Amino acid sequence: MASLQEEKVFKDPVHKYIYVQDQPIWDLINTREFQRLRRIRQLGTSFMTFHGAEHSRFTHSLGVYEVARKIISQFERNAYSEWPREERLLALSAALMHDIGHGPFSHSVERVFGTHHEEWTCQLVLGDTEVNKVLRDTDPSLPRSVSDVICKSYGKSIVVSMISSQLDADRMDYLLRDAYFTGVNYGTFDLERILRVIRPYQGHIVVKDSGMHAVEDYLMARYQMYWQVYFHPVTRSSEIVLRKIFERAKKLSEDGYTFGFLPPALGSLLRGTLTLEHYLQLDESYVQMTLSQWRLERDRILADLSDRFLNRRLFKYISLQTFPEPWEEELRDWMRRVGVDPDYYTAIDFLSDVPYDVYRAAREEGDSSLPIMLLEGKDNLVEISRKSDIVRSISAIHLGERRIYYPEDRLRLEAFRMPADWRIRLGL
Amino acid sequence: MASLQEEKVFKDPVHKYIYVQDQPIWDLINTREFQRLRRIRQLGTSFMTFHGAEHSRFTHSLGVYEVARKIISQFERNAYSEWPREERLLALSAALMHDIGHGPFSHSVERVFGTHHEEWTCQLVLGDTEVNKVLRDTDPSLPRSVSDVICKSYGKSIVVSMISSQLDADRMDYLLRDAYFTGVNYGTFDLERILRVIRPYQGHIVVKDSGMHAVEDYLMARYQMYWQVYFHPVTRSSEIVLRKIFERAKKLSEDGYTFGFLPPALGSLLRGTLTLEHYLQLDESYVQMTLSQWRLERDRILADLSDRFLNRRLFKYISLQTFPEPWEEELRDWMRRVGVDPDYYTAIDFLSDVPYDVYRAAREEGDSSLPIMLLEGKDNLVEISRKSDIVRSISAIHLGERRIYYPEDRLRLEAFRMPADWRIRLGL
Amino acid sequence: MASLQEEKVFKDPVHKYIYVQDQPIWDLINTREFQRLRRIRQLGTSFMTFHGAEHSRFTHSLGVYEVARKIISQFERNAYSEWPREERLLALSAALMHDIGHGPFSHSVERVFGTHHEEWTCQLVLGDTEVNKVLRDTDPSLPRSVSDVICKSYGKSIVVSMISSQLDADRMDYLLRDAYFTGVNYGTFDLERILRVIRPYQGHIVVKDSGMHAVEDYLMARYQMYWQVYFHPVTRSSEIVLRKIFERAKKLSEDGYTFGFLPPALGSLLRGTLTLEHYLQLDESYVQMTLSQWRLERDRILADLSDRFLNRRLFKYISLQTFPEPWEEELRDWMRRVGVDPDYYTAIDFLSDVPYDVYRAAREEGDSSLPIMLLEGKDNLVEISRKSDIVRSISAIHLGERRIYYPEDRLRLEAFRMPADWRIRLGL
Amino acid sequence: MASLQEEKVFKDPVHKYIYVQDQPIWDLINTREFQRLRRIRQLGTSFMTFHGAEHSRFTHSLGVYEVARKIISQFERNAYSEWPREERLLALSAALMHDIGHGPFSHSVERVFGTHHEEWTCQLVLGDTEVNKVLRDTDPSLPRSVSDVICKSYGKSIVVSMISSQLDADRMDYLLRDAYFTGVNYGTFDLERILRVIRPYQGHIVVKDSGMHAVEDYLMARYQMYWQVYFHPVTRSSEIVLRKIFERAKKLSEDGYTFGFLPPALGSLLRGTLTLEHYLQLDESYVQMTLSQWRLERDRILADLSDRFLNRRLFKYISLQTFPEPWEEELRDWMRRVGVDPDYYTAIDFLSDVPYDVYRAAREEGDSSLPIMLLEGKDNLVEISRKSDIVRSISAIHLGERRIYYPEDRLRLEAFRMPADWRIRLGL
């Protein structure tokens, strides 16, 4: 577990510098699997809405590592007995590796093809990879431990909670980072203050009660980022178009269609036979380049949708709130009649389809993340929403709007055949 | 020349917001050719050195437009008679379009294949494109005027100097933007103050003499960015590796090699038969995806170099300053003998090969950019380096270091056969 | 109403620059009465808690002017018909002048001596002052109009609401400014975005409904600033000590005590006979210098309290929440017995004594400030807390903690005579 | 040398937080002598030019301490053998105390009365003060050591160079702090990067040669701050008016004039009989309050100058560059003839009168500060201006302009009696 002879640094816009002090961390960063994260954006299709949001999962992963390093350094400086010092390198490695299984445009791909980045992470950490070799050479049990921490099954829960909890290094980095690169300043909170008020306590990271307002500020930042950035309707639209492309390509593949262009890794994705090697090739440049060729496919739906995605001719949307529910079925029927396939040219979006993460006070089914606990005095824990009106209100907010997305430009061509009140509804 | 009914904005990390007030500007942004700039990075391979530097030419082009808009708005607010108000839309369009001809990794591609982004810009503005249509529909003479402004041949030099001079909207945006996304804070200068001290005067943008220190600050920012970012030796290394890939592929293509993977646009680039349509397909995802397949080519040099680029196994370098000059030839001979082709695995780099731009007081051959002039009193113009010691010192700095780049890992394998003093020189 | 020949600017850390375009505004800034605001701190005694908070009401007043200027400029640029253009100079003057009546450490002084800064503002605007002369020379009716706007009785309510409402130039500047100078970053919100979503509508400034989240962010900034800065218990302590000084001095004056040092303006304050001329002399340097002499007074209470204030030997506090209410009376009795006068050495503080301003949805008795209204579509107004859970929760928060402040160092000397459980309570 | 049980922090706008870890540091901050620095501005009269610049020497002293703490912490973390670990508390104490002898408006006061803040610092550290007691109780030799470090006579020069050298904690804090509070952003440099490139070496703090550009950036920040802030002509004007007030008061005192208001400490300053106790009372509120009373003095010159200072009716200036030198004597004669005493109403200002500090490569007479040395390889030291063109150019810049200051408003009244060409020169 060699230290580096001389600390190395990365210049980072969010944390100013990222400090690497251990040889294994340096080696992990230089693996092929980790370098690949440079070619996968942190925010998927959000760059279509916020043009600055081109930052990669590589930058975020370094950032999570750095926040974890700062937390541990604070714990060590204060000599908190509840922090197990021997877990330092494991915690740092897991922080760095936690997103390594992500593929291109994960949301859309996972939904259409049923892959899970968590599974790929396990394969990448435990399988025959450069990452595995670095970990194994450091300590033969390290690959398994890293995988356990990422899958939340590691025995010492304090290590897990550093990268997967309501107040973890992952969220702390991505809020600051996404705010920085999109340019919205809602996501900003006082990281240095949060670091000062957290403590290891009974296997979890808790917050000194005097830090309540700092956590409120952090949760408000989260709330604002969800509404302003992560749930942004234009971003949703670009995800929908991308999903429709994948659905169409999958259907064509199943129907035996011969693609004009189909590079091997994407072929195996369509057929559901992805190998680890192919998975590693599949990055966002791979997908985008393929779309640039699919613009020229004979299949007009695939070609049109690919062109829409690349040239940002996205779907428009209206809220379905005020319309009687069966209307969307009527619309789909009508579209079919005028020759616009509703399976590929319309979509209903509930915000609740989006992984919802603002803050939950109560533990839900399948939700392993503990709520945020305040530590009053020496040993009294209280869940934060019991003390804070602000947090209670954030955690009670329901996301419910249903929207329908559709290609305004295409429907406008047929609008003359449409009932007049529909035209008004759809803004045609 | 319709105004938009309601001003539209883009959220931008550098200028906070980018304001669009004219329908033609809005339409230009939505063309296929402009959207393509999203897939071309502003700083080429610099993201290998500064992981935040993934920002695209799309964001920079919007930024140049916004700086130009601010300059014009200042000129209009102060009712300066030397600003020709009727040129507003032309100036804004040219600011937005000035980089539209850029291809992927322009430096390396242009050097190997002899293409010029300026020529493609003309083709894109004057040819059969969406951009041309928007301009033509606004005013039939607009495509030609935009092209003239970008090529610096437009009659009213004040419009040209807004986007191509020592103190233009292009440089002002890229310094701030590149500083922001790399995270270095040397590139920061007080844009608002510069805007307050510039004036249109006799067909040029000049600076009120009380603004001298603000311009010094801007030129220092430029100087620092060149040394810290643009000339960074790791960035140079990644450019060299990429250039070697293209040189190898071109050679293979000339030799009749059959590529395992060669998508059409890249094929025509190698053969020197690029059409406009292919040029538009050629973006950085196209190149990167191709490299991911070239990693698997039979040709071992192409495969190895592609792998190096993708997985950031770059060349190391040493300064040649202190060595007798013929040594590099000896090294190349030795490499040839041990089976490492020096044509692809070594390169000499002079910094002066890099487009040098810190600041030149004197006009050089072929340099159309006027120096920065201070306006003293009502009508006395003085070139800034005659008044400012700082600027004089910046403009006198010579860039001269010669470096040799080489694959340290590869040479290390053969180091036992190498003269001992060479091993020390090369750090093996 | 002459424009300045050339725009003048002040460098400002919060708004970057403050632009002055009108001669009367320039002249108002240069009056003796406005320059005096340089010697009165914006945040009273908060500099004892946040050492950066030395900024003056002069800087804040310029800031309010600048925010008002930006609002008006937005209204004019968009040519909103509901904004009365002829009121521009009045609105700017009132924004600049709104705090001109403030004296030193207003909170404490007003509480002890029953003065009101609003009344002094009227006297300063309407009386025989340089401010009055500038206004009168611009337009004879201007002094009265300015005074009416500040007192909220001016006919055109839109002008009033620009400087006195839940979303006014005053609050927008002080949140940003106090956050900047204290260094807390909770007070930051996106001013540029707020400016983009407000509209004049039926005599009020309302918010486009799409701007709801921007207003939530602004109200959260307000909420955080209240808890982190304005209600900070150490600041409360320094205000209490100062109040006790004034109470003691007033008592001594009433009792005919002969002060070793009593400059004229402070003498007339103690006797309740302040003239306008004396009021203008009374700034914070006047008070602080006097305290430095009162440290040497024969009266030991006045001397001790003055020393405590100057050298920051403040009172400590505990919450009374958990104690039975009459205890504080017992404590006062005990203090009297051991020779520590409880009238000057103890104080009960309710947070609700503080001007409470986080946000009220409902209009209370005597509260002239309208709630914030969202404009849905063309003409539907909704109070924001009806749409926003966050705002509803902020506006429902009750401030109720009662604290007792006491001189810990002094009581510690007598602690051996104190019941043991009291010692624990008081941390002695 | 007890550590604090729990680290204490101050919120600071420049360094975010200032961390106190040692009981003696905490106790020093709470002394009467250190708290007094709250009432002395860091930038003297600069608040007249930059309204945000109200920050005190208290905030700056905490900042110098914090920078020193960061430097030492870096030295300890890297275990540099050349850093004497046992000097930590001494270095921190000296950093905190280095400005403790400063009085109000030091520049003007020291020039008129011949006092020296360095001497007062020694008295405050070595005499019968709270500061002395805290130091003595920590270690009986500490007062002497602290005084030696501040006077640059301490044996271990590395401790001295931390707070008094060309790249010391003092300058690093004040550049950042003065830039922050004035709002100019020229003073910003990358402190974190500087911290990473400095090393203790042979009793001095030197810079790794790869850090040259970071130091260039720091020196440019210094250069810009000098021109934009410290030498600002309006600030010079306010210092001149203040100096004239003191000169007049001193003259009156010598002539036996009976002041309407003369508080004791100022009296002893005028008579040259200042005691330590009086010196401690003399802060800027003391001076400003006195000026507010001197506005009402019988002596018309003292009254008028005091009014000018308080209400910012400063002197204007012109450059004497282009005029034949004896002219200023002619002007003085003429002023005498029209009844405006030139001894109090005019002043010649050379910028070279100002303590000049941009950067000197060569050691001058009486200049104990070593130049900045770059460390090449293991043991080659080179003075930075030998490597850097930028630094060479900064250090060669001569400040030479001579200006004359005069009361434009007053002279305008007599302008009709003045030669016409003088009127033009003086802008009357």
C-alpha cells in the first residue's frame, strides 16, 4: 500500500485540486476502464439543455474520490475513534470506482435493454480487467471488498455510507459539479461547512445538531437542481427521442432488418449478447457516431429519429394534467391514421419515472439509504426532518405531472385534418 | 430582420446568460451545421491534461456572439457615431459563425491532411446549407458579407475587428471560457471593465488610455493561458500521438492497406476526397469511435497508437536544449535498429510550431491583426507596448524550446541495449 | 433632469459596477448627509461575530439604487406599459435615500431612546439639508414625492413596491451584500434571473409563474441569512451589551450624574433633545469613541459595560426552553444579592423581538408589505405560498426560543455561592 | 502550549474559514490590544475611493495567521527537514501580531508626527499588556522571540521570511483581501498553487522552478493592485487632506491655540507625549469623531479641512509632468496672494513617496527583504527575474509622476484673477 513519493494533483474546477497520495489510486486512474469514463457524460443528454454540461463521469469520479479523501482526512485529524483507519484505501478505491460500470446514456440504454450498471461494475472490479489487477496486486481481498462497498453489502457500514447515503461523497460532488458545468448556481452549498459538522457514529455518518442549517442548505441545493436541471423537460425530451431510437433499432434487429451500419458492440447490445470487451467499447462517441450513420438508414423512422437527436429537433410536450385521461389514446389512434407511428413518435412521461432523489425521510421498500440523522449532545440521534420544517417540506413534495411528448413539426403538417380544439391543445 | 417576440436565453457558465433577440440568430443556432459544433471540443486534446476541458465549440461560438452583442450594445447605448448601426446583425451573425468550419481535432487534422477550416467556413456559409438558407432568407447579400467578415475582407473594418483583432470577441470569450472549464484562474480578466474602455475609432476598436491597465491584465491572462494551458507539454504529447495515427492511416491508405474498419467520411479524408456532406459527418465522436476500432487493426503501429491515444498512454518528452543537435538523429537510428519505427514513435516539437498568439506589437508578414491602440485625448493613437512596460515585455518573449517526444514504456523494454548516458537522458 | 455627459461608475464588490447616469443622483451621493452613511455600518454590531461585516450603509444604499436601476432598465427595455416611465428619477432617488435617516447602531438606540429612523429620513429629505436642496433644485415637488415613496404613501404603488415589498431592491441588495461581506454563502441567489422574471402588473411587481423556483431560492437565501447571520446569538449579545450601556447612561443622565466625557450630540440624545444637526454628527465613530472614554468613567457599571463592548467581552447565553419560567426571576434576585445588578447584567431575548422578515404569506396588522404574487398566464395572480411547498414551509416557521444572557466571567467569581444545579445550567 | 480541545473557526470571506487550534492563539485574539485592530482600517483612507474597503487590520491579521498556518501545515505534511517544527507557535504568534502596533491612518500620522508602528509593536509585545501576558504565560521567552521575528532580527531566518519577505503570509493575505473588499479582481492569484510550490531551503522560503508562472501571476497581481488601488489618485488626495489636518492641528498646538475639542490621546499626540495607554485609545473612530468636532473649530483652516475630509470634498490634481518646474512655486505665491494658504491647500505628490513594493530584484540599501529565489533541481538557486521576462519588466518599472493637488472649488472662486492659461491647466 505504497504512498507516492510525491503527492500528485489534478487541476479541478470544482475542488481546485484533486490530491493523489497513494500509488494504487494513481494506478486505478490510469487503467483503461477508468479512462473510458472520459467518453461518457455525467449528465447524459442534459448538454442539449445546458450547453456547458459536457463534463464526463471521469471528472465526477475523481471528485467523489476527493470528497471522500477530505472526509477521511477530517476524521483522522480529529482522531475520531469510530472511524476505522485501516479502511482508508478501501474507501478511497470504492469512491473512485463507484461509477465505473456506467455505459453511454445509461438511463435510456438501461431502460430499453434491461442492463444494469451495477452489475457491470461488479464484473469490471471482479473480472479480468486492469482495475482488478491493480486492486489484487495491492491486496488480494481488495476487489471483493470494493465490490461489496459499492453494492452496499460490506460489513463496516461506515465505509458504505461514505459513498451511498443521503449525505455522501457522490451526491456532494455531483451537486457542486453539475451546478458548475451547467452554470446554474442553485446547486452550490458550503462543502467545507458540511465537512466540519459530520461525524462517524455507530457505523454511520451523522451531523452535529448545530449543523442543521448547513444540511438544509445542501438539501435545498438538491431540490433546486432536481427541478432546474435533472427534471428539465427539454432533457426529458432528448432522453425520450434517444430511447425511441434504441427501441426502433431493437425492433428492427429482432425483425431481421439489415442495417447499413452496425458496429459490433452495438450489434451485440441489440441482440442482448454484450460481452465485457464490447461493453468497454460502448461509449458515447460510439453511440453518437452510429447515430450519424443511422441518419442515412433506409428505415425512415430510425433515420428520422437519429437526425432529430443529432440536430436537436426534439419533441415538444404539453401537460396532461387538465385533459381527460383517455385523450392520449385518441391522439395515438389519430396519429396512426395519418401515418405517424405513435409507438415511436409519442411518449407519456411521469416525473416519478425519474429516479427520485430529493430527500426521503422515511425508508422505502428497497431503499437502503438511511435518512440524515442529527446528533444532539453525546448520543441522541434525531432524523433531520423531525427538527427542520424546511426538510420536512422538501421531503413531502410529490412529483406528479404527466406530460405527453410529440413531434410538433411533424404533426403541424397534418394539423388541417385535426379537430380544432386539439390544435389549440397542442399549440399547432 | 425580425426581432423575436420575446428575448430567448441560454444559461451559460461564463456569461451567466446568453441573450438572443433576433429571429435569424435563433434560426442559425438551430441549423444542423451549427449544432454539429456540439461534437467538436473547443480545446482539442486538452481534456487529457485538464479533465474539465470537455467544452465544445458550440459553447464558445455562443460566447463570442454574446461578447459581440455586449460590445455593440455598449456602442449603441453611448451613441458613438463611428459605429455603423446597420451592421449589427451582420456582426452578430459573423461572430456566431466564425468557427463553423472547424473539424475534429483541427490542429492535427489540418497539419496531416492540409485542410483549412477557413475554407470550409466559406463553403458552409456560401454553399447549399441550412446556414446559407437562413442568411439568404434574411438578406440575399448576407452570406457573402458574413463570409467576407470572417475572411477579413469586408469593407467596414470595424466589423472585422470585432471578431478578428488583438482585442476581439473571439479571444475575450475563449480566455474566460477555457479558464473556467480547465479550472485555472489565470485566464480571468475584467470583461466588464474592458467593455467600458473600448471605443470605435476610424474603423477600429481602440482603448481609452485610462484603460491601459485593464488591457495589461487581459494580455497577462493571455500569456498565462498560453503557458499554463495551450502549450502544456502533455497536451502537445496527445496531439503528437493523434497526428502520428493520422500519418500512419494515410500511409496505409496510400499503400493500399485494407482497413478492418473505415467509415466513409474518414475514408475520403484519408484519400483527400472530402465532400461537404462527409465533412459535416466528421466530428470528434466519429474520430474517437474509429480509433476504438483501430485499436483492433492488424497493422500493429496503427493499433498501438490508437490504443495509446484512447487510454492516455502518451509519449514522454525531454528538452533538447542541452544536447548536441545531431543526437536526435542518432536516437532515431538506434530506434530503427531495435524495431521501433521513429517516424511514428518520435517527434520533435518546437513551441514555435504552435500558432503563437500572446501578443505582437509589430505587424508581421501575413499577420492581418492590428496591434492594440490606446486613444489619448481626442485623437492621438499610441500602440500599447509603447506605453506599457508589461506589454512590451510580454510581446518580446521568445518561445524557443525544442523537445523530443518518445514512448518511454516501449523504449524501457530495450533500454538494456542502450548507451548508459542515453538511459539517463531519457529517464529510463 | 440632466443626464451626465459621461456615465460615472463606482467599483462595487457585489454588483461589479454601480452606474450613475443622472446629475441629480450624482449630486445626492455627494451631499454631506449621504456621505455620513459611510460612518454607519449596515449590520450594526454583527462585525463582532463576522469580522468581515464592516460594510457601511453607504455601500448598501448605492446597491439598492443599482438594483432599482436594473429593474427599471429591464422594464424600459421590454417597454412594459404598466411601468410609468416618468417616475424613473423619483424611484432612483428614493432607492438611494431610503436609509438616510439611520443613526448609529439603530436597533439598540431606537429601542432605548424611542427614536425612529423613518422620522429622521423625512426630516432629512424635507428639512434644510443638502439632500433637500438637490431634490428641490431638480423639481420642487421631488422632496415630498421621495418622502412619500419612502413612507409608502405615494400614489403610484409600483414605485413604492420597488423599494418596499417582499421582493424589493432593498432586500435583494442586502442579502447579497451581507452574504458577501460576512463570507457566508447562503445569501446568494441569482439576481439576474429574478430580474428576468419580474413584471409590473396592476401597480405591483409580480413574478412570471415560471420564475417560482428562482423566488424560492431567494426566500431560502433570506431564511438562511436570518438564522445564520441576523439572529446569530453572539450578535444578539453585543446588541444587548450596547443597549445596557445606553440604558445605564440614560439613567445616570436622569439622575444628574456628571460624565467625565460627554460630547454634545450624545448629551442631547441622553436628554431626548436631539436636533437635526446633532443627529447628523451622531455616527458610529462618535459612539465608539465615546465608549472608549466611558471605559474610564467613575460609574463602574457604565465603565465595565463599555469595556466589555469595545474589547468584546460579551455576555454568554443559555436557552430558557427547558427551565421553569420563574427561574430567571430567582436568578435575578440572586444576582442582586451578590452585587451584580441584574438590570444591567442580564437580559431575556426572544427571537421574536427581532424584526421578523423571513416571509409572511398573510398580511398582518400594520404590515404594509404585500406577499409575493405569481402571474399565471395573462392575468391570474396567485400568492406564491399557495403554489410552493418550500415557501409555505418557510412562512410557517415560528421563532420562539427564549434565551437569557449573562456575564459568565463575572458570575463565575460568585459561583461558589450558587446552587450546584444552577452552576451546571449556566456552565460555570 | 496547550491545543484547544476543539478547533475553533472564524468565518472569513477570503479564506472561507480561519482555524484556531492552540489556546495561546485564541487568547491573543481576545486581548484588548488585538481587538483594538477592529477599529483601524487595513487600507486607511482607501474607502473614499473604493466604498467596500472598510475592512480592518483585525481581519487582515487573522488572515496572515491563517496563511502562515497553511504554509506550516504544508511543510509539516511533507516532513521537510529544513522546517524547524518547534517554531510553529512562534511563527503563528508573530504572524498574528505583526501589525499590532499600527495606529489610525498610519501613513499620514507617521509622516506628520514621526511615530513608527514598528516601535509600538515592540512596546505592545514587550510592555505591560494583555498580549505580553498571554505570550509570557505560554513561555517566558516568547515575547522577546515574537518581537525579534517581527523586527527581522530573529536567529532562524526561515521564521522571519514567513512574515517578511517578497513572498510572505502578509503580502499574500493583503493582496487577496484588499482585492476582495475593494471589488477589483486584479489582486487574485492562486494561493493554493503558491502553497504547493514553496519549500523551506537554507533558512529561506524558495520556489520550485516549475512554480515560476504561479509567482509571475502573484507579482502581476501585486503590480495591478499598486496601480489600481494603492496608488489611486483619489486615495492619495484623501491622505493629503488628512495630513494637512494633522499639520494644521500640530501647528495650532505649538502656537498655543485653545481647541474647542481635544480629547486627551489626541492632545498627547499633538504634543508628542503619547503614552502606551493613550496610543491604545487612538483608533480611527477616535480620529473621525474628533474631526466631526473640528469641523466646528474657530480656526477656519482646521475646520474647513476637517469638513473636506469627512464629507469627501477632496483636492483635485493635475500632473506636473508637462509643466516647467518652477510653476508650482508661482502657483503657491499666487495662492498666498489671494488668501488661500498654500501650506495647507496644496501638495506635491511623487508616487515614489509611497512605500514602493511591487517587486525589487536587487537588494537596496536598508531593504532587508530578499528577492524571490527559484530552486532548480536539488540545489541551484536563481533569482526569479533572471528567468522571467515578466518579472524583470515589473521590477524595472519606475514610478515617477509628480502631481500637484489643490482645492478646485476654492480656486474656482478666485479664477477670474488668474492667468488664462493657468485656468486651463487647472481645469477651472
